[in-house]
Amino acid sequence: MLAIGLNGCTAPATDDTLDRDDDPINRIEIGTTNTVVTLDPADAYDQASNVAIYNLGDRLYRYRANSTAIEPSLATALPQISEDGLTYTIPIRQGVTFHDGTAFNAEAMAFSLRRFIANKGRAAFLLADLVESIEATGEYELTLKLAYSFPAFTDLLTYPGLCAVSPAAYTIAEGDFEPNTFVGTGPYRLADYGSDNLKLDAFADYWGTPPQNEGIVLQRFSSPANLYNAFRSKGIDVAYQALDPDQIRSLIDLSEQPVGGWQVISSESPSISYLVINAQQPPFDRVEVRQALAAAINRDLINERVFYGQAQPLYGLIPPSFPVSQPVFADRYGKTPNLDQAKALLLDAGFSADNPLKLEIWYGSNSPSSRLAAIVMQAHADRYLEGLLKIDPHSVEAATAYGYLDKGVYPSFVLSWYADFFDPDNYLKPFLDCAEGSPQTGCIAGESQYHGSFFYSDRANELLAAQRSETDPAKRKAMLEELQAIVAAEVPYLPLWQSKDYAFAQSDINGVQLNATQQILPFATIRQVEPTLRGGE
């Protein structure tokens, strides 16, 4: 999932107050600065919406807690896969009901997946070109046929948007979405969806382990400062997504003091941040110019000055948690800035102190960390590159950026990526794949155009398609390594850092867990040990 910075989308400011009037349910109160854009799983493609949908719905498969292992959810076993890798036969769970009382079966699951594709929402591409047919081949048996073999398909089925929705509450029609309601099978049912909060009730007829709480209120705060203050004053039980790095550091430090006493929960995040470079915009259409930027970057300085060591310097698009990850930028340009190489490349490209390379670095106005990273890169270039590179940071609202990123407006942009499913393919295909283009024109239609790099490579397209269907792990590893090497050589993207995910919980709250595979906060395990009064109630 593409994000303009780490803080997601924001909505108009509110008074940040929790509405508890006449609410008979003792809800766990979770604070966030992120906005739930839609509750329709066929159209959601932002992190906050997927957190809500993950907790309201069930998918065929899920990741086991604190693990990358897949286990059945609405399925009862892992799929039976045909020898050619094209047919997946999945046994479906019995005795499950939707929030509206409709019975769940294989046909209902087939309906949900067909709707995900046919309604053509923002994430429909995940299945559209891959799945050829979806059929209920028995009351509790689902058969999926793929257009081509894709070994990571079971991982893909864990994506939050691929949950079951009630056929009685939804329709299949292009563009027909239900953003303000949700009727699924999950541990919570939707109680209320307001402009600044989301209320969930524990679903009494849930088929699985019932939630450890009566309900949840997900409260949106208009700024990280308001979220920080609300948590410190015990106005909320849990703070999650997204505090600024200095606020995270403060809460970590205070947690060990009598004034704090709260819990710090952290996890490696599947989120990566990077600088996308428009490879079709002069002078960045010259590979030596992009390589000079790669040689000049000081990732350790960004981690130190922006994140206080809370992030991890990133030397490739695939995070180190994957065995196939290669630190290709460190191998090619060095872990520390190779200033001599950067200067030589810039001089060879015709730049000088009198004629410096001018680089506009754009970032989302809602992302303080991206702003600070751009300022750190600017200061580093001014100090060490002898006037050969002048960086000019610019901010823009996320909504505006999304509208112009694929138009070629920005020479570079600090972006973040949340994995849709936990497989290396999801860190390469959305960046490099191009359906239409050439080395001369760049990508004119495809995922690299959408990303704003406009990168085109016949070899990259060939490798992307081949690794998706390759069942031999050693052969696939070799293809993925070559793709990573292409990124380091051509530099349409500059990997910068991999985030850590943080949540903070009051001392009387237990069961807060972070899902490292999907950057999700599961609500059902959270419980209050001893009810206490909050915020002067």
C-alpha cells in the first residue's frame, strides 16, 4: 500500500473528544491520528482502513500471532494445490454466521472474492489479472483457478480486503461501494462510524475465540501532539499510529519513571520508506545522476537525527526480514556515503559549484519524519558535496500528491510502502512492473508509472513475471536477487529506512500485540485488568 509518508491520510481537525454519553459498553479506547477512509473491503487501500477491516472481518487465512506462518481462518485447512499450481481447492468452515444473521458458506466466500475484483476498487489489481475463476464446488468447498502459477497466493489470501462480506448486504457492480457500513463474520460488529471515531461491539455469535473486551472505540486525533497528550493524561487506553519520533522517544523514556508506568510495545514493521526518482524527468533521466544521489545518501544520519535510532537503515527495497533480501545499495555504493564517487559522477555529468544539480525533494505535509529526512539530506549535501548538489525540500498535501504522482510532476518524492501480503514480490512488482512502455518513453501505463518513477526495463518485466510463477526456491531467489541488483544499478528508487511499529498501553491494559507481517493492531486480544476512571470521569 502506497503512503505519502508514515502518518497516512488526515481529515479536518476535530475537538478530539471521546463521545461516551449513554454508551452502556465499557470499551477499550484506542487513539490514532490516521483516518479510516472506507469500511468497504473492495475499495480500501490505506493502512487505517485495513486495520479496521482486519478487526471487523475474517479471511480464508491469517498469519499466526508473532509469526509469518499461515493458519486457516474461514478455511479449515491449507489449500490443496494442483500439480501445475493453477487450481486451489479450499475447505470452508461450517457454523459461521454474518453480522446480519446470514449463513456463511462457500458461495458467500466466492461472492466476496468476485465482488473484490468486479467492483474494481483500488486494490482490485491484487486479484484481477491473477485469478481466472472463483467457484463454490460444494456447499463448503471453494475452488480458485489462477491464470498463472503464483506460489505466494496463499499469502495473498491473508490480505484484509479479501474478507467475507454478506451477500445480503452488498452487490456486485463496478464502482458500487458501501464505505460507511460493514457486514462480515469477524469478532466485532460495527456499532457506529462517525467523522472522528469508530465504535465496535463484540459480536456475540462469533464462531472463533471471543474478544477479550466488550468493544472498541477507535478515536482519531487531529495531530500527533493531541494524541500524545491524551495518552499521557490517561484519556485513552492505547496510542497507536502515528506519533512523531520525538514523542515516541519521550514515551519510551517516561515509561520507566513513576510519572509514566505505561507499556511500550514495539515490533519490526513491514513498512519501508524511500525516495522515488522520476527517471523520465531531466536531468534524472541520466542514470549517472541517479547513481550520484545513491552514493551521497547518509542513512545512518537520517536514522540518528530523525528517528533517534528507532528505524533501521535500508539498503534495498526488500526488507532484511526476508532471506532473499540483499543490501544491494550498500554493496554498490557503500554503507556510508561514498562522497568521492558522488562528486565524480556529478562532475562527469557536467555539474559544478557554479552549475549544481538541483533536486526538489517533495514529501507529504502530514509526515514530520519525511520533512526532517529531507532537511537532513539537504544539510548533508550542503556540507560535504562542495556545492555540486543543492536540495530543495517541498511539502504537499497527501491528497494532492496522489493526484499528480503518476503525472510526472515531481522529480522526487519521499514515500512509504506497507506490504499488502508478506512476500518479496510485494516489494518489487508494485515498484518495477510496467504494462506499457519502452526504454525510450519510460513506463506510460503500469505500476511504476503509478509510483511516479516511470521506470521501464524489459529485463525487469521478464524477471517479475518469471519469479511469480517459479516454484523452485533457488531459481526464484536468483531472479529476486537480479531484480534487486537492477534497482541498485538503475536507481529509480533510493531505499532510506525501515520503520519500527510502536503502540503504547496504560498499565491496566493487557494483550496489546502488533502484527509484524501486516502492520496491524489486533483488537480482540486487548483487555482491561482493572477498570479505572479516565480523563477525570
